[in-house]
Amino acid sequence: MRIALVSDTYLPQVNGVTTVVHRIAQTVRAAGHAVALVAPRYPHGSDGDGGGGGGDELRVPSLPFPPYPSIRLSSPVHRPVARFLDRFAPDLIHAATEGPLGVHARRYALAHDIPLVTSFHTDFPQYARDYGVGLIAPLVWRWLVRFHRAARLIHTPGVAVRDELVRRGLRNTVVWGRGVDTRHFRPDRRTVGWRRWLAGADDAVIVLHVGRLAPEKNLRVLVDAWNRAKRCLGPRASFVIAGEGPEAATVAARAPFARQLGFLDRDSLAGLYASADLCVLPSRTETCGLVALEAMASGVPVVAANAGGFAESVRHDENGILVHPDDARGFSQAIVSLGLDTDLRRRLALGARQTALTRDLAAEDHELLLQYTALVDQSFTLQSSHNKERSTDVDSAVARSVSGPGPAVRRMAGAASGPGTRPAQWRLDRSGA
């Protein structure tokens, strides 16, 4: 197969989307297939970051997004992307984002009748509310539905988000992209050096937050909770933040006792997670919450907002603690309880690691290859029969209806309805549409 991956964010920027897109590229290449990558060009090194490899990589000129300079807005000119894809001749295009480059990918796939996969990673309607422009949220939803409706398959990493997309008419949505690398993020990366540098004492509790420092991460609640917890725990706790963003200065001013480490590479982040004692994540906008799974894989209990993807990974009092996203006092009480109770921390840490092991990458990566193969095979079948018109019958050649929350919900490979649910098996209809 020849797979083109297109994303409006990629390495060297590190976030949940870039992690998943890079993982897809590595998975497809490891299986012996060709991969091409289209992504933004960044000011300090972009090319050859391991995405497409072998020269099959196009970095598109981009400009910083004014409110958030680390986010890049790529050129809206379609021709360079089209020429690059013409040369690569993809069998399938996967648009991982809905920005300018995702639009280019969608346009090219539809114009050339190439199977299109899209990903819904980011809850932009909720972002609109967090940035004070909630009135445009319905318009944002209209755009997202229009963008994804053209896809043969839509990936999203959360069950709740999957159900919402299905409710809005995007019936070809599957849960995919919530695996975690449990071999990279693991408890034995805990080091005395990290702990002494961050806490100053071997017995101090390290309270960690990892993520973008931006309004959508509910930092007001984080800062309020940390100030309350600091008053209770005093020198017995050290508060540490890994991440960058437009709210960094505000967080530093309101929580001056917290150590801000800025951006960390993946290896350093794995060591930091494992060396912490608990991780606090109050965001309500996570579709998956990969950061929580990375902490859990590292054997660190998570205190998380009872919302979005966190609520699908964290089980209260089994592998972490769930708190209402607006309850700063509840977050502080959870931090203090874990800070003072070593046995509780250990019990939740064990549960966290066990949960992460059930989300290991191997099964998901296998599902991805099956999905791509099914869509490409289906496309070849249709071309050979001179029938290039899509229909619900065509979609059913790679999807099977199963019971779910209601008759409108169709679950596809790997789209489990909840804990303990047996995943649907991928089905290929070799007879054609």
C-alpha cells in the first residue's frame, strides 16, 4: 500500500496529534508499506524528522498563529500539495487534522476518488467556549461535520466523542488512537536524580502537570487547587509543570512556587513521569487524554477531570481520582490525600499501570493496518467494476453493524462500547459492492 499522511501539526512539535501521526507512519512503514507525509515547516528544523522517510515528505511554509505562536498556519495554496501527492500516487489518504493541510488532503482525495480517512482529535467547539467565543460553537460543529462527512472512515480516540459524531450523522466513526507505549513509559524509569533535582528531598511528594499551558486546559482550576494544596502540604510537596503555551507567564505569576520545565523531549518526559508521585489534569476538553495514559503507564496515579477522555481511562479509587472539572477544592483535597497517604498512592499506581497495559499499542496498530487494507482493497474492487459512486452499501463492505447505545450507532474495528466489551471483528467483503 501507499499511504499519504497529512497533518497541520507534526514533529518537532510534541502533542497528542503529532504522537499519533508519527506512530501511524512508523507502523505503516514497519509493515513494509510506503508512507508520504505532508506537514508544516517549522522555524527551527522540520525536514527529515522520521515521518515519511526516503524523501517522501513535504514541509509546507507556515506562519505562527498570533494568539499561540507555536501553532502553525500552513499555506492555503493547494498546488504544491497536489503535485507532491501526484508524484507519490497514494492508495489512501489520511487527513489527521481539519486545518488548511487537512483541507488540501480532503480536496485531493475527493478529486481523485482515493479512499479518505480522517481523524477527530480536538474538541474545537469546547475550545471556542474556553476562548470566550462560545457563540460560534454551532458554526464550528457545522464545519467539522462537513469536513468529516467525506471520509470512508473517521478515527477518534474516545467513546463519548465517537457517539457524539455518530449522533451528528457521521456513522463511519471508530474508536482508534488511544493506545500508549507501555515499553517507553514505564515505572522503572524513576530516578533519584530527577527527584532530588525537583523536590530537594527524597521523601518529598512530586505533584506533576503535563500539557499545553493554554486556556482550554482549565489552568484556572489547576492553579487554584495547587495553591490550596501547597498551603496544606508545605515543604512536603514539590509542584512541577512540563509544557509551554500562552498562559505560562500567568501560571508562573499565580503559582510562583511551581517549577516550570518548559518543553521536554519524549525520553526526558518518560523519566519525569516515572519520578513523579501523582499527576494532576483538570482539562475538560480531552478527546482521549493521552497524557493521563502516559502517566498511568509510568505507574503514576492521576487526579483528573471527570470529563471527556479522562473519564474513559481513569477509574475512581482504582487507578486514580476523578473530580468535577470546576471543583478546585476537590482537586486540592485529592492532592493532599495522595500526598499524605503512601499506601493509597501505591495502590492507585499499581492500578494505573495495569490499566495502561490494557491499552498497549500492538492491538491497535494491527487494527489500523486491517482498516487501511480493507479500504484500499475495496477501492480496487470498485475501480475494477467501473463503479466509483460511494453509497452506504460500499461503506458496509468494510463495516459491520453491531448493537450499541441505539440503532443509529455502528461500531467498527476496535470501537469498543466500554470496559469489558469485546471489539467488533474487522470484516472484508471480497465480493465487491
